[in-house]
Amino acid sequence: MSYQASLYKQCEDLQARIPQVWANSAEFQADRSPFLEYILSPANENGINQSINPGGGKTRTINVLYNRPILESTVSEQTGRDCRAYDGIGDFSKTYEIDTEAVLESGESIKVSDLAQKCENNSDFVARTLLRHMVAVDKAVATKTATEAAALMGNYSADVIAAYSLDDDDNLVVETLLADGNYKAGALEKIQWAAEASNFASLVGFGGRLMYEHVRLAMAGCCTQWGINVNDLMNEFGFAYGYDRRVATALGSVQTKNLIMEPQALQLLRYTENDALGGLETLNLATGNFYGTGVTPAGVPVDITIKDDCKLFTIQVQASTKLVGKPSDMFATGDNFFGVTGVSEVTTTNPS
């Protein structure tokens, strides 16, 4: 009797801790990626992921048709209003592909005999285990997405190239500090003008430490001693920025590298295989195996497999994603916006 009472007390302590573990334990804390969360947000989504062509192969495709703006230089001066024949212009197309067999996967197996000894009910165990692996998949997708974003950098417009000195990688270079370490005004205005002159409708930014500090100081309304209330400029013109070490690392430096983008310029394609089999709300452990879908804390759709194979209980989470951007040839050679895709890079450099 005393042994049973001791065991019961230990179980009560463990079970009472479960909600606290879910809320506070490092294993469940998201390693947040503002960039991935923004990419998946309604503010950025444009539905391109909903148009994946079905097919029997492992690769799914999206075909996008678009037309280039007609160059101003092709407009001719004529005398008279006679009918004339012209060369055809035609459509352009871009094919986006996602390999449905390329997955990011996390899972674990546990013997049923070990599961029976766990001091929590099966539903709590499954929920806790799923959450741990979903958080792990979120981290992996965030890193993969940041790496893909680094390969999708577009150009600035010819106006920006003429106005500012870009570095060897065609990145806009800004300073945020003076030689004495004090705040240097003007960096955000320079970035915003470069974006506007490159035909961005608006912009958000993600990346390294120096730009994060600069934006935070501006939002605090600093620097009126120089006759400029940067906070007023922020409120009037707007500039959203999030520190994202994955993006900054993919670009080359968690200190100085940054990405700016027009909303909807980047889209995350994703593929789930088990859509027709039900979501987590249909999970019933009493029925045995489960094949379905779920959504991670960051918002990534995933395939979930829960399987009891000869007393070996397995939980598996899989994600298939690919970040894509606008075609790089939307503007013809000679156009002011040649090579502009709505995504560009900014390097922060300060006096040493």
C-alpha cells in the first residue's frame, strides 16, 4: 500500500506539470522566424499555392503567364493615322515546380511497453510528442526558406543604381551610425526611396542586428537633437522590420545583411499528401493507425503519420515546401525596372 501511494504521488506531480511544460519548456518554445511567419501570413499570401497542378509524378508544377510592360522606346512618332502592321509581342511564362518527394521530416518511435509505463494518458502523450516534432519541423522549414530567399534577390531599378553606390553584389549600402557611435539619420529614407524607385508598392524588411537596432531607435522617436524626428517619418511613411538570424545568416552576416521585399513578392509553395484523409480533429487513437494532416505553430501544413506496427508506436511529421519569387525577366532589357522582382538586399555598414 505504501508503495502504491508513493507511485501515485509521483504521477500526480508529473501530470500537474504537463501544462507548465507545454507553456515554458525549451523543447516547445518556438525558435521564431518573423520572415517565415510573414511569408505564411494573410498579408503576404496571394493564393499561388492553391493552383498546384495535379499529376501522377513526384513533381507538381505551377504555370504562370505574364506580359512584360511595353518599352517606352518602342513608341514611335508618326504622321497620319493610317493603319500599320506591327510585330507580335506574345506572352511569357514561368513554371514553378515543387518536388513532393523532397520532405523535411521529424519523428520518433517508442515501444508500446515503454508507453504503458508513462505517467500520462495516450492523448496527452501524442499531443506533446506531435508538438515537439512540429516545432522542430518549423525550425527546419524556416532555415530552408531563408536559404531559398537568399537565392531570389532581384535588382534595384536603373534610377537607384544611378543615384546610389551599390556594392559588388548590387546591394544597397546604408550607414546607421556616425563615427562617434551616435545614431545616423537617413538610412530608412534611403531604403524606402530605393524601394519606391524600384516600383515596390510597399515594403517589409528582415535581417540583421544593426538594422534592427536602427529601426527600434527610430520607433522610439530618437534623435530630435539633429532637428529630425525619425519617429514622425516612421509614422507617416511606414517601415516594418523584423530581426531574423536565419535570413541574415543566409545572406552572409547576422550583423549587417538584410532583405527587403514587396508584399506578395515571395510565396511559399507547399504540398501535403494526406489532405483527403482528414485533419488532426479526426484523430482517434482507438482506431489504430492515423494518416492525416495538421498545421504547425508557424502555420506550415504537414503530413502526419501515427502508426502502431507490432507494438512499436511511431509518430512522424513531414513538410514539403519551396519558396518562389517573381520571374526575373518581367521587365525587358532597357526598361528602368529590368531585373526588379520586388525583393532586394540591403547591407548595413558603419564607421569602424
